Amino acid sequence: MFPSTVPYQQPGLSWNTQGAAPLPSDPTGLFRTHEANPLNNMDAWVGSVASFANNGLAPLQDYNKPEFDSNVAITYSRPMAPWLDKTHLQIQKQMVVMLNKNGDPKYPIYTACPVYKLNIMMEDAYNEYTNQFNGADADTDFFKQYLDTYGEESLCTFDRMRKSGMAQNNRTELAKFSRLAHTDEFRYLTKHGITSCWSFDGVAVSKGETEEPNAYLDHIESADIVPMVGVIVGGRARVQNIWGHVRPGHKLYLVLTRVKKANGKYGTFKIVPYCGMKKPEHYYLDDSGRECKAHVWYVGTADDVRQKDPSQYNIDKALGVYRIAEGAFSAYGSLPSFDVYIGI
């Protein structure tokens, strides 16, 4: 018998800023109710990003500009491990870059991708997982049973116990569940699996190539050239607008959450851009019916926003909503850009 589920409880949020007039009271309904939330509806996902990304508009004047030298930026030059589908070549200037944290420490080389690539990978993994027949694969059946019974938070609890030395027996079923959650087959099915592998890195500022031998992995040692991407991880950067109606002083975030399918059940994970004056709080239900808090990556503070807002269609397309990487890549090129203080 499955454990009782935790009923959804609406988080208390205040959208008022100190010393300023009250902000609009959730005009899009993003955090109003569990069912009305566009993030919880797979159908609403398409064509909705721009509409709910602008909750809590900042005033156009007298905002608190970050005290930071506008000419200073912290940039890392990252040698890129090549993707078979050439994703590493699709990373362009002003793109938000997601970084894989599980690289081999022996080699100064990284795996990175745009947001749309990660969204497509997560949806592909979810579809493959749900389309498998019961009994077809022992690991899949075991993983599904544990996820349906104990939920995602059990992975976080076990990880904390393991790091503190409390979970030393690696032969338990929970340890097996944790190991499977970190494999390529299952890592994109839980928040813990995704965030243990991927994180927001910064904004691409340059591209190049290197012939440095130390940048090579074992399987590309004979390669003549390794692609390089310069990534701004702190300070002022120019970024393409995947957030929608951004205003100076807005805080920019990337929210990792699950969205609802047409049948009312939760489906794949998605990275959703969000901007406003407060850090967003969003919750979803895992496969056990328990409530989980969405993961939020902080990007930075918007500064100089002068160009017109991007079209809703182009934002959706650039985020991989339609699961076509080439289309997302071309849509990115049509997005306007603005200045942002990364990490500030």
C-alpha cells in the first residue's frame, strides 16, 4: 500500500517591495492555486512562458542598481566536450549556458548545452520511461516501484545521510534506488538526479578553438581541435531574452519543475524562465503524490532593457517546447538581448 499523500498547501507569498508601491497581485495566476498554475498544465506550457514570466513587475525608475563596475566581468574559458549531435556548436554568444557537473577531474574539459537542449533531453527521457512495458526491464520496474512508493525526497534524504556518514551500507534497496537515479537512464526523472548533474553556469560571450593537449578526453586524444566557449559567470553580460517582459531591477531565475499533462497527471521536468522582484516558490507532486519544491537557479539582475519584448512564440520555440533543436537554435537568433548583472 502506498503511503498517504501530502495535500498541496499554497505557499504564502508577498509581492510588495519595500519603499515602493504594491506590485500587481499575481495577475497571471502563477502562484494562485495549484490547478490554475500554468506550470502545472502541459497544454498551457506551449505559448504560456512569456505570459507568466513577468509576474511582479518592477518599477521603471528608481530601482536599486547593483553596485558593481559595469566594465568588470568574470569569464571562464571552457574547453567543450563534443556532442554527437553537434550541440556544442549550437552554443552561441549571449546564450544561457547549462553546465554538466560530472566531468572527469583529470581533464579540464566540460559538457555544456543551451536550455532548450536540456528541456528536450528531459522530455525524451520521460517519454522513454513511461512508454516501457511492465516487466520489460528489472531496473525500470524497481525504480518505478520505489519512486511511486517513497517519492523523490527519499533520494535527498539518503544523499544527506550518505554525506554525513550515517548511510554506510551500500547494499540496501534505498542505496540501489539512489544509484539508479544517477544513471543516464533515470537521472532526468527526478529533481535530485537532474540537479546533481546539471546547473546554471553563465552566459556565453565568445567562441573559439584550442589545440592544447591537456584538454583532450581519452576518446578524442587524436583530435586536432577542441571547441572553446567563454562564459561570463559573474558581472555584467549581454543575454538573449528568454524571460519575456523584463524591466530594470528584475531578478532573473530559471525554475526546474514538473508540468501537468492533459490528463491532469504530472509529466516531464522543464526549465522555466521567471523574472520578478521576489524569488519564486513553486511546488509540484512527484509520482508518489508527495509535494516537492521546485529547484530555482538564480541568474542575476536585469539592468539595461531597451529593446522590445520578444514574441511569445519565439520564447516557447527557443526553450525547446516543440522539441526541435534546430528550430530552437534559429529562434534564439531572433530574440532581443539586454544587459544583466550575473550572480548579483
